[in-house]
Amino acid sequence: MASPGESRRAELRASLGAVRARIAAACAAVGRDPAAVTLVAVTKTYPAMDVVALAELGVTDFGESRDQEAGAKVAEVERIQDGRAVDWHFVGQVQRRKARSVARYAGAVHSVDRAELVTALADARAAAGTGPLDVFVQVSLDGDPGRGGVPADGVAGLADAVATRPELRLRGVMAVAPMDADPDEAFARLAETSAALVARHPGAGAISAGMSGDLEAAIRHGATHVRVGTALLGRRPPVIS
Ligand SMILES: *Cc1c(COP(=O)(O)O)cnc(C)c1O
């Protein structure tokens, strides 16, 4: 199969239009420029052909959360795309032993939440020699370490560690809203954490926040990167792990 099926293409065109309209409306409501919000299409569990179809529709940034799946998909997209590049964002928890692999294909890692990962990613990037890797420090907004992220008071230390490594480029903060909580309250806290980080690292003003269910709230609170899966690609089957 050399190209995505026409009906899937039409489906993705419609869902992309709807997501872009939601982003535009959310930006308009608070007087922000939609061009300042990067849409990261989270394609986990979906095939390379969907990435290609979305890329043809103008999407440039794609997110994945598991290294094994992502590595294979990136290679397949590269084959199909024949040189037309897309940017890959790693948004899931990174195991240290996967850092070398992730650092090879990712342009950005949104989920850096501990010092050993800073070292592992920087060393891997140095070995790959492919230029700096964009890094977001993942902030835990719910105090549940199982879901990844550092508590807000751990952000400065981790950001300082990132900033010491020339192979990494500190972009800002990332978070997932707590389950069963008001996303506005959570993203308002994230905005405060972001402001404190910018006071310390002026170039690190990016905020990766907002998914299919809460992207409007994230945009209200300054998100520069929204990570959208379900609303673009459809409901994922439950992950069995
Ligand atoms: C899967 C995932 C998303 C996308 O979530 P949807 O609700 O499907 O839009 C965003 N961020 C992270 C970290 C994810 O793992």
C-alpha cells in the first residue's frame, strides 16, 4: 500500500479541521495568535499511513509515547515520505535504557522528569551528533509519581541540569491534567510554574499542555504545544501492558 485510503484520508481531514477550529476558537477567546500554538498529533497505536496522511494535510509535528512502537513507525514514515521530514515528539515516560533510541529520532522529549534521564539523553544525543534535543520538564500536577513528572518545587533543579548540557535545549514545562479534576485549576498552577521557570531561564517559555478533552483550558492558560490524539485519530483500543 503506497498511500492512505481515501475514506481514512477524508476522516482525518474532517477531524483535523475540527481540531484546528477548536484551537482557533480557544485562542480567539483569550486574544492569542493560533500560530503560537503547535499542534502535536499523538499517533500512538495508529499506523504510519495515518502519519503520512496527516502530514499531507499539513501537520508537521507528531507525538509518540512508546519507544518500540515509535522507532518502527518513524522508520516506516521515513521510507514512505521519501525525505519529506516530520518532527517527532516523545511524550511518554522514558526508561533510561531507551534514551539512546529515543534520542535518535526525537526532535523533542516532553517527559523529562529526573536527572538520570537528563544525563542519558544528553550523552545519547552527543553520540548521535544530530544537534540539540528539545526538552520539556514534565511537572506532576497531581502528586502521583506513577504518572510521571516532578513536583513543581523540583522543576528548577532539573531545568538547571538540562541547561548545563549543550546537547539539550530547555524549552519549558509539560504536564498532563490530573484525572477527575478541574483542568483550569491545574493548568493555572502549571502557568505559575512556567513563569517561575522563565524567571530563571528566559528562553524556556514553552508550555506543553492540553489533550483532546482539555485543550481549550490549556490554551486559556498559555499552552504553546497541545498534544492531541483521540480527537484527530479516533478512540484508541485499551492498551494491554
Ligand atoms: C496519549 C497522550 C496524549 C493524547 O491524548 P488524547 O486524549 O488521546 O488526545 C497526550 N499526551 C500524552 C502524554 C499522551 O500519552
